[in-house]
Amino acid sequence: MTFLLNERQQLILETLNQEKKVVVASLARELGVAPETIRRDLDTLEKEKKLKRVHGGAVLYLQTNNEPMLVQKMSVRAEEKAAIGRKAAEFIQDGDTIMLGAGTTVLQLAKAITGIKLLTIVTNSLAAAEELNNRLEKREFDGKVIVLGGMTNPEQKSIVGALTCKMLESFRFDKLFLPCGGVTSGHVSDFNFEDCIVSTAMVERANQVYLLADSSKIENESFFKICSLSKVDYIISDGDMPLSWQKQELDTMLQWIRATGGENNEG
């Protein structure tokens, strides 16, 4: 069987996700191509931070806590994040109590909230709180914004720590809109431990969890685990659900919502 370039690289990633390591020679035999072709594929995927090259093959790429500053991340995949934010805003209804996590895609959601009445928003994002306060002043939506207390993370413009988690115990949310550093078929993860423990507490206090993840986050794994994928109800992304997830029937466990460009479609 002959595979196209994208199909071949997707199969490599699916194999890697299942086995945690792939070997050039084995992949070449299974996919019916020369070892040099596999090496080029692995080099390409390493540049995209989908895996890490080792002697004779590759292993999973684990992102550490060397997370770029929020202002640096704003320009990365900006159009995709804006589309995801607009799509996520469609799920907010009058009278909702929602939680917004701290991240650039969730910030795009904050910018897209319009025309909602009696909305209560709780957030640990200083950037989102500033945006939401400006929108309240302009009467672009009706409601109130509650900012959690705790220790500031200046680089990410977020509030984290034990006090933040303690305050979360006082709330119950209709919907949580959660950012992440990566998501696999097993779990959701992020770069920073302090951010992760707050995100984990948010998940436990939400009736519905919406994970906002652009396609670069899919099948990637960051250093700290937030929660298992079973805790997520919806994933909003600019790409499609991986074929390997469908084979595991994860599409029956959660709803995948695709947001692309100016027109967002469910898939």
C-alpha cells in the first residue's frame, strides 16, 4: 500500500503514541518505503516538535516548562486561535456561570463574547480579565467578572497557587473553557506545574469542560498532567480528530468541534 506524505507522517505519530518509540527500519518495512524517506519524515516531525529524534528512530516529544511568554504566544497560530475563540463563544448562553482558564486561545474567546445577558465569568487570567472589563464598560455583554486571587505569574499574566485553588472550592461552573499545552488520547497536559494544579481544580468544579486546542497541541504531550481525556466533554480545534482516536471510539466519549477560518463547522 502506498501512503501519501501526510498519511505516512500521521501513521508514524499514531504508532509513536501507542508504542512510545519508533524505529526507522521497522517503519520502513511497515510503510513500504526506503529508510531515507522515514528519516526525512522524522526530521520534519521533529522540527514541528511532534517527536524527538534518537539513534535509529524517535521517541515522544515532551515539552518542559520552558513556556514562551504570553505576549510571544499571541502571534503564534493567531488566526486559528481566533477561530477557535469565536466558535467557543457560540456555546455561552444567557445566565451561564463560566470559568476561563489562562491562555492565548481562551483570551480570543474573551474577545468574542458579545450580546450575552446575566453572564458570570470567573477567571485566573489577568489578560482575559482586562479584556472582559473593557467589554463590560462598552456594554458588549451584560454580567460580572470575578478574578481569582493568588500568586501572579507575570510571564503568563495569570494567577496561580494554593490560594487560587482554595477560592475555586467556592464555585461551581456551568462551563469551563480550558487551554492546554498538549492533548493525547490519554490525557490533557500543560507546561507549568502551578498552572496545572489550578486547571485540575477547575476541571473538578465544572459541569461541562470545553478544551480549546489548536492542531499543534493535538497528539502532543507537555510535562505536567492536568486531567485524563475522559474528563473533557468537548474539544474545539482547527483540525480534525486523529484517526487513531476514532479507532478507539473516542468520538463516542467526547464531541469534537472544528473551527476553521471565518466559518466554523462541527465535525
